[in-house]
Amino acid sequence: MRIRPAVAAVSLATGLSALAASAAPTAALAADRAASSDTVFSHVVVDGGKDIVLGLTTRKTVTITWTATDPDGVAASWAYLWHGPNTDDADGILPLYPPPGACTVSATDPTTSACRVSFAVDAARDLDHNGLAGIWKVLAGAQDNTDDWTEIDAAGTARVKRLAKVTVNASPEPVKKGRTITVTGRLGRANWESGSYTGYQGQAVELQFRKKGSSTYTTLKTVTSGSAGALRTTTRARADGYFRFVFAGTVTTGPATAAGDFVDVR
């Protein structure tokens, strides 16, 4: 599947029409073919370095910042996220129609510009299969003041993750001190293909406890999610307090913390 957006970058000299007429260069003209006079991209950061965690209907604004340096000065620059084996066979582009970056020339160095672009991501619209969770690459491009073009297919990276949810229920309530408390719950994560939250099996999840009057949770044990993400374990009733499950996340799935469930110990 070939997805290669016509990037809406413009230069003062050529305007929008020139860019629309010039399809984005192929990967063969990317980093491995860059010459010493080409634009150099540095300090490429996506969303401040944070993971992009998306549920089924998450809508959020993503920002990419970067520095573009060219001996002839930078007339225009752009950047977007892509996923897949290469840019010509990408199975995901964010955004599908990338806008031009807003660049500011350095006051002390006319060859260097600080650039940024922000765009909306809509999980329901932009994510159609779970294989899109993981590492995405940043394509960065620029046009210098002599109308030379440079594109680097992997100028940076970002991680897109599936949103996770975890629940908890501690019982019985109330309970006598020293008796057994059974703590159950479920770990699920966004399934972009089915449009639902499905169980996440085989994952390490911490059971934590916060004594009434305290602000600190302590880890009691680690349990593994079972079939359909089911969580179940037992512990002793020692004091009034709150139990919760905490999932640290994985390379494809974001972290999740359940709201504390209070147990009255008598």
C-alpha cells in the first residue's frame, strides 16, 4: 500500500503551486544520498518526547519540533510521522495531508531555523489496525533559498501506543482484620480493529495498597493477567485502606492505574 502525502510546505520563492507540482522525493533521495550542502535536521522531538497514547476515539494535537540548518538558508521546512517498511510502502501517515512547518530564522545564524508543526490526530479516523502501535519515524524535509530540496526519511522517532484500562474490586467489604481479601479486576486495551477494549493477557500488574490517612501506595505483589485480561489475587486485611492495580505499560500499550477501592477493616 503506497501512502505518500504531498506535503504542503511552501517557500517564499515558489509558493504552494510549486510544491504541489513537486511530489515528495523518494527514499532514494533521503538520508543515504544527502550531500554536504543539503539541509541538516537536528533536535527532532515529537510531543516533547512523550509517547502518543490513543484510545478508540482519542482526539489530540501532536507537535513536532526540529532545527533545520542549510548553508544557503532555509526557505521552507516540513515534517510528519510515518509507519511501515519505508515511506513508499507506509501503512500509516500522521497527518495524511501534512501542513508546512512554521520556522523562525536564528537571530545569530541565518543558516539555521527553528521549526515546529502541530496537527490533529483522531484515533477513530487515523488508526485502522493494531499493527500501527509501536515506533513511527519522522520524515523531515526542507527547501533552501536556492530551491534545492532535502528529505530525510528517519530524522527522528516517536512511539504510538494503545490506551490501556484496568479495573479493581476488593471484597468482602467490610472485613474482619486478618481475614482474606480477594482482589479482582481486568486489564484491557484499545483494539483499533474491533472498536472495543479487549483483554490484555499475560501482563505483569502490580497490586498496591494505601492505608487510610496516607498519600502513598505500597506494592504488595505482582500478578499476571489471565484469559481476557482477568486479574485475581488475595491478601490479608490489616487496616482500612485502598487497593488498586497498576500496569506499567509495554512497547505498544500505555500505562494504566485503577482508582483505589476502599475496604473497611474491623
